Amino acid sequence: MFAKDLTAPGRVRVKICGITTLADALTAIHCGADALGFNFFPASRRYVNARTESDWMASLPKHVLKVAVMVDPIWSELTKAAQFPFIDAIQLHGSEPVEFCRRVAENRIPFAKALPVVGPEALENIPDFFTNTVILDSRTARGFGGSGETFDWMAGRRFVENNPRLQVIVAGGLTPENVADAVRTIQPFGVDVTTGVESSAGRKDPRRVEAFIAAARGR
């Protein structure tokens, strides 16, 4: 998903997810975010309708990766999202099967696949989802993604060590207070945050966004 970003090798990439307003998008960009996530899943509290919000989304700088987060989309939904000129990549955050991911890859649509971490053995024997970018996220009784809860970071570290060809992005319960520890422990390609930098659901706190990005990069 970050294949076009060849700058600053070794620099931790940061994605601010659950963006719902132009102001929050610009805040994240100003603070140094590499990518923004827009939730195209209608059941989400952070859902954005790309058709009605297209004007401000299209106005965002081209150098920042814009990612459509989708949960178990049908094929027509995915291709429609990928065709928006302001969307650079898709994040599959449901239970999408391998064959569906193969079809996405065959159609040359940049995408990442989220993997739920439910226990120490959850990341063993993971199939090939035909993407070089995977997102490790928490699954709790409240669901997968946006839970605000962390997972076993040592399991994440082992996954990174065992899959050197993958760009591993860590999500799940990250905050400005713990992201530096997560980066030191897991040594991921990037980190992804939603609830940890919010003042309320779908509204970002500029001070927490700035603090998160600084902590992720060791500043």
C-alpha cells in the first residue's frame, strides 16, 4: 500500500484513521501524517460518505496517502471506492477471503489487509493475502478495529521477524502515551491510530495527534 513511498527508509510511517472532517485531515497532515484513513463502512460511527464529502476530500494534498477503509465489501463497492480520484488505496478490515484479495491484486488496486490478533497463536500460519501491507489490530468482544484496546505486542514482534517481506502496520489501542513502546517492541513499518487521538468519536484532538506522531518517531 505504501509502495509509492520510497523516501526516508527506516522512518516509521503514521496513518491517522477515522478522519471525518477537512479540519481534522489538515491537522493530521500538518503534524506529519503519511496517510489518512476514511471509513467507508456505513455501520461505523466514523463513516464518511465519499459522494457527499468528495469536495473537501479531493482538495487534500496529493503527497499524503488517502485510504478507504472497508469491511467485507462486495466487488462493486470496492471498485467504486477505488475509482474515486482522491482514494489511493483500500484497507480491507473484515473477513475478506484469500480469493477476494487475489482478485483485488489482479486488478492492480493497491490495498492492505487487516489481521485480527486475538491471542498468542493468532498470527501463525497466516495465508498469503496477495498484498505486501498488513495491519495488525485488536479483536475484542466489542468487535474488530476501533476498540481502543491493545494486543500482545510480542506476538506482533514475532510476526514482523517471521515476515520480513511484509510492511507491517500496527493498530489497536495505540495512544501518544504508549506508541513509542509499541514501536520499540514490535519494530513495525508503521502505526495506525483512531480512538487514541480523539476528543470524541470522529473528532481528532490536535494536541494528541501531534504528540502521537512525535512519539511514534522518537521525537
